[in-house]
Amino acid sequence: MFREMRRMKQEVTKGECVKVLTEGRRGALAVSGDDGYPYVLPLNFFFDEKTDKIYFHCAKEGHKLDAIRRNEKVCFTVWTSGTKKGGDWAYYVTSVIAFGKARIVEDPSVVYEKVKAIGNKYYPSAEDVDAELERSINRVQLVEISIDHMSGKLVHER
């Protein structure tokens, strides 16, 4: 069902994919938007390595949720900022593409747990996360992506 990578020599291991998903700061979510137009947006996220699921939060209404309600199939991409090797001017960048199904999470305990995990990834302290959760958890919608297929690639950008 999913295509094999064309440039197999650049493929990275599942472990490297997990590292990029765990350490990545921003990802791009692609959904089937209004009138069949692709809709891609950057967002913060949390990858749960235990369950192989990606989580993000958003408002309880909007284009992104409307698209997910219409079609649960999504694509999520994350990439590194890159590294240079041996005085080379060009960067080596690793990217991960995950195809999966998004679902809106309704269970309040799961919402709290995963939104807190997202906050702990980005906020400077646990106290800041707790204060933000107290202020805004009732206005937050959590979305879970179950990964059906994932691949990663190391590219020398020159």
C-alpha cells in the first residue's frame, strides 16, 4: 500500500526515525482540506515512543479538525535542523514521514496526560506547565495519530 523509498541508500533505521520524532521541535501536518485542497500546517507535538503515536493539541474547532473529521488519513513530517561534517558547507538533514490516522481524543484523563507531556517538552518548567493546564485545559482539543507507515531519510543538502 505504501511506496518504498526510491533512494534506499538514504533510508535511516526505525531507531533514527524515533530519535527525530522524539527530539523534533516542530512538525508539519498534512490533511485533506476544504474542496480537496491539501492543507499543511506547522505544529508542536509529542511522540509517545511506548505506543508509537503522535499527539498534538489545538482549539476545539477549526479547519484542521474539520478536515480530520472528514478524512482521518493524515501525513506528518518532522526534520532535523541538520549538521555539517568535515568543513562541508552543506547540511546533512534527517527527515521522517509518518502516514497514519488521526482521531480526536475525548477521554479527559488521556487529554490531560498527553497535553501535559506536550507542555513538558516545550515549557521551561513543570510549574509553568501546571499553571497553563489549570488555565486552559478545558479549551484544548487533543488529537492522536496512529502511525500506519513511517520512513526516514538522510539527505546531504547541496
